[in-house]
Amino acid sequence: MKTRVFRRSLLSLLIGLSLSQGPLAIAAPTTPADATRVAPGAPGDAPFWSYSGKTGIGTSYEQYQDGHYSASAATGPVSKVWFSLANGIVTETMFGLIHEAQLRALQLVVKGPGFTDLEAKDTTSEISYLSTDSEGRPTSLAYRIVNRDKDGRYEIEKHVFTDPDANTLVMRVIFRSQDPAIQPYVYIDPALGNSGSADTAFTEGAALYAQEKETTLVVKASEALQSPTVGFVGVSDGLEDLQKDGRLDQLYTTTGTEPGNVAMLAQIPTTGETTTIDLVVGFGHSRQEADQAADATLARGYAQVLAHYNGEGEAIGWQDYLASLSNLPAMRSQTTDQGKLLNVSALVLKAQEDKSNAGALIASLSNPWGETVPAESGTTGYKAVWPRDFYQCAMALLALGDKQTSKVAFEYLKKVQVTQDTPRMQADASAYIHEQKQDGKTGNDTPGATGWFLQKTHVDGVIEWVGVQLDQTAMPIMLGYKLWKAGVLSDAEITQWYRDMLKPAAEFLTQGGQVKIGWNDWTVKPPQTQQDRWEEQWGYSPSTTAAVIAGLVTASELAKHVNDASSAQTFLDTAKRYSAQVEQQMFTKSGEFGDKQYYLRITQNDNPNDKAPLLDNNSRPGLPETHVLDAGFLELVRYGVRPATDEHIVGSLEELDSPSLPENLKVKYTFTYPGVPGEFPGWRRYGNDGYGESESSGINFPATEEPVMNSGLRGRVWPIFTGERGHYELALAKAQSSGGQGLNAEQAAKIRDTYVKGMELFANEGLMLPEQVWDGVGHNERHGYTKGEGTDSATPLAWSHAEYVKLVRSLSDQKVWDNYPVVSDALKR
């Protein structure tokens, strides 16, 4: 592997020989060495998180050692740094646990005659991948960003990745300008300890430091940064100084002892029309650790670190991970972009795993609508574990051929299952504590009924939300069964996991019980769920019930395997009973639309014809249950509970897809793209969804827990439903083919060119799939979205990438990947 020798002046080379100070012991010639200037203005402006429409995420690839991340694995020291990109800059960067943000933004400020520009808002941005194969498919999560001044006066090229052997973020900056009066600066907005309001900052030599307690962030460079300064955001930071009069004349060496929202800035030394410099952000649980990490990365150099990150030569990196995915090559033929999004989806799914808690797969490396979410205290956003999203990711990784991660992920689930040892008050998250206080409930020594899986937790198992969602208890059983049938779990292993984790889950799905944990004091009576898969309504849900039935049938099969005959019969009998009640509980014959016969999204009793009102949700007033449609009933087909040709399923599609529904209740939308022939379908979660931007004002979904009633909030189209519908259409085409055989070429092409391609078109320029895309309804001046473009909800959403992967695998196999034939077989007996 090649190593790079950085350009240095003779003076910097001589000074860099000092071992005690490392390669950057170069003091900026701005203030006397013994001068200390304390920045005024604590605590600074209120902090907020960053824009959540990420165009890229990254971290190093690490291998397991005995199911854990360890320096003794072949990949060596474990780097626990993650980053995201949005609007052409580095946004949230995590260190430690995957939800522990330490940096809110890292960008360049460009000063020239009569202007002071910020990259994020004053340039046009392009993003691409530094490592691609011969077909242009990305092979690593290393990025090239090119930001161009809108007036053509300068250009900024950046290469962003992490060091696999150190807790560092690397950003090569190539600054181009023909005007020597134009000067670039690096601007850093820390958010240590997962908040932006309790930091301090200081400079030493040419380095910039930020701290919260012992956690430290340091910024160093391959050339001495000039005029380093720190201050409080909006009051005394370097950006504020530059914007006042175009001069950096108020340099501060420290923000003092009073914490707040701090920022750091330094001038990048230029060398003619093109300047190349490598910036490194080091992290540590002490200043010494952060310094050592940054110095080690600079010593290794750009070329060596990037080659290791990519997996070039003898180094093990992302290219090696892709090469290990045995099913990936065959699956690429079922894409319309030659496998570009498929490669990225594989990388994104693996990257969103915590490295202190192996197997902990999060929902998204983002805070939804982040730029309007206060960062004054810690929040996980979507950087947390939901067993439902978790199941989707583990199944997608297995579909790709990643047996190791899917197995380790399954084993992790025990950490988030409720047992008698689960603390009544374990959570430290503000949302959980708020709910506890609002409900006025006191602590309890036991969690009540056990066996179910927690609604939302931190990756280390700390409880955040405590609602009971029965699909999240069924899916771990389904995953365990799938892994066993695939040979990933041995007979002995599945026997142990059945006894330790899966049998208690199946017993809860059979018996329910009184839950007592946190604010939650609720008697669960399956298949009635306390919350459906959208976490907003209680009652009988087709999608939840489909998972419960599949979970119980697969649990019955596992029970037979371990000779637990009594439980096997109980689980099977219960599944059959739940299945026999589906239509009478959830299919209305006196609805509002079409022929008035269709599946409801949810009903709070076992009478789907009484038009009972649903709960208010996300600023939307509750409507009669017959007004609210969704595609959740298609999960009955996916898991094998109902055939694709079932008259109730087929009959409900007309109402679901109706273009004549009132706009608030409409679910299906179609999208077109310039230069792309055809229309591509998308669906909202359900009619009357309020989880999105306001139709009337364009404001983001509020960061508060109680959105203002009737504020016009509207949930948009979710790409996952294009994938779910593609799975159904595949199942239907196969059921309608002669003898249930494979699809013919025309059928396969239609599914690929409609649903696979539709999801590919929903991806942004960095090939990140969003949670939601703009549906064209309502006020749009605030964001200026184009129809079909991802919103600021959460990007990349792991579930979206997982659904895409599974759809491609299903089309490749010509059978639904998530289908459990044992379910349909058992229900017939």
C-alpha cells in the first residue's frame, strides 16, 4: 500500500520532530504564547441538531471476534466513530455509542471581498463515492463532495471517511480559487455528550479542542491552521466575528469555565490557486486519547488510511465486506441501476450497527427534522433499537448473505426483552421521564407480564419507550425460525434460544397480561395490541395480527423441534383462532368508500362495522375507523396468513388505491421523473396521517411531544410501501401463474421496472433512501421539495434500505423472502 508524504515547510518539518508534541506542534502566530483571552457571551445561542436529509453516512468496517467487536479481530483496533453528510457538509458525528453525537457540523467558511459564505447555504453541492467498481457501483462509504460557489469564485472538494484504527474523522480539503483575496476557514460546531449546550472549548498551538467533562474533541491538520479561535455561537465565535466586518480580529483562546453552545474556527493556509490540506477530528474519553487518535491518523497519512477504510490491498475494509455477501452478485441482475443502490444498501445497513453492543441495529443515523429539534439535552432520535425495524434489517442482511451479522443481531435481542429482572425505572431519556411525570404513576418493583420486547431502547439496553407492540414481540420469533431453517443457528442453539427467549415471547402472544413498567399500566389481550406498527393506536390491526400469527406458528414449529408438545399445540391453536377472527374483527362491510367492504387500518373493538372513532394522532383529530385506510393488510399475504388471491385482500386494494379519496384520506400517489419513462407508485402510511410537514405552513413536524391540534401536519409517502406492494404483486403473479410456478419474463420485468425502479428513484444523490418523500400536497415554500424527493424526516431509514434489499432478493428468488410457508400450511390443517 502506498503512503502519502504531506507537504510541509522546512520549519514545520523541524518542529514536527518533537515526539512529545506530535506532528502539529506549531503555534499560530496570532497571540503571545502566554496570552489567554476568554470568550464572552456564555451560553451562546440555543443549539439545534442538523438537517436530517442525509446524503451520506459512514464508519469503518470492523470484523467480529466470537460475536463481538474486539481489537483481537483481523481488522485490528475498533474505531467507534460515525458521521453523516447533509447539504454538502459533515453533520452529526458520533463517538462511543452510536447515538452519542459529539459534533453538530463541520464546514468551511469562505471570506472574500464583500462576502462571507457558509458552505451549507452558499454553494451548490455534488456528492459521489471515492471507491467504485468497474460498473460504477460504490464499494465503500467514503465520499467526495464538491461544493461550488454560486458566483463561480471558488470551489471546495472534500473527501470524507474515518480511520479504521483510530477514533478519528478524516476530511481532505482541496480549495480552488484564482483570487488570492479569497480565504477559507474551517468552522466546527461541537455537540459533545450528545448535546450542544454544555461544552467548553480552547486552543493550543494550531489545534482546536472542545470538551464536556472528560470527553474531548480535537481538530488538527496536516498543515498548521492559522488564527485559531473559540467562542459562543452567535455571540463571540469566529463566524460571528467574520460576519460583522469581514475581519477575524477577536481571537479567543478559551471559552472559560462556564459551559454553553461553543464553536471553533481557524484559517486554512492557502498555497496558490489550489490548496490541499487534511483535517482530522480526534475523539477520546480524555484529552490525551483524543490527541493520540488525531496524531496517529496524521502520521499514517491520507492514502494509507483511505486504503485501509476501503479495504484495498492487504487491508480489510468495506470492499471485503461486500465481497463476503454471497447473494449480492446474483441479486444485482434484478435491479435497474446495475446494483448501485443495492451495494449502498448493504453498506448502510451494516454501518448502522453499534460497535460496543454488537448486533444492535438502529433505525437511522439521524434525528428526524433535526434542524428544528433542540440540542440542549441528549436525544437519540432514530439512533435507537426498535425490534420491528431491527427485524427488517436483520432479514435484509441475511438476504444478502451476511449470516454473521444476522446471527449476532438475533442474539442481541435478549438484551431488550422484558424479564423479571427488567428494572421498573431503567430509562434516562427525557421523553420517557416526561411520560412518567405526566401520567403521575409511581414506581413498581416488577415489570408485570414478561416475554415481550421493549418498544424503543438505546443500543446498550437502556429503556426509552415502553409501549407494547405485539408485532415487535412476534418478529424475534420469526427471525429465529428463519435463521434456524437457513442453518445459521444450529439445532442446539435454537433449542437454547427457544427456552431462553422465544418461548416466553410466544407465551406472551398467547396469554398477554398486565404490563407495569414506567408509565405503562395496561392489560394486553392478544391479538389486540396496545400500539400498532405506527405506535399511535391500540386495537386490532391486520399488520400486527399477521406478525402475531406468523410468530406463533413458527414458535409452534420450534416447540415441536425441542419436544415441547404441549406448547407447540397451544401456540398453533392460538394462531388458528386469531386467524379465524381476522375478517370478523378487522374487515368492514359498512365502510365509507367503494363497495364499502375493505380492511380497516385498526379497530379498537372486535366490531369493524360500528364506525367507532380512533384516537387523535399527530395533530389530527380522530376519525371513524372506517375512514382510515392503510396497506397493512398486505402483511397477511407476506407472512403466509392469507393467499394473495384472497377475495378480502383483492377487494380492499380498490379502496386503498382510489384516487378519488379526500386528500387527507388519500393513500396512493404516483410520481414521475424527468427523462424517466413511466409512473411510479407510492403510498402514505394511512389516511389522516399527521407525521410530517404542515400542509398549511410548511413547518416541520414539531419537536415537542404534543403537536398543536389542527396545525395541518401531514404524513407523506413512505418508500417502504412501494417495496411492500412489490412483494404483494410478486406473490399475486406467482399465485395466478400456471400451477403456481415461477414468473414469466414479462411479469418479472413489470415488477422490477415498477417497484424496484420506483424505490431506486426515491433515493437521493448519495443513494440514501428516506423515510418519507414529498407527495406534492400543501405548502412547499419553506423547503422547496420536488415531488418524489426525500423530506427532512429521516434519511437514510434502515427499514427503507432493508425493504429494497428484500424486494430484490424476492424477485431474484421469485418468491417472497419474508414469507413463511409453514404458516399457510399450518393454517390449512
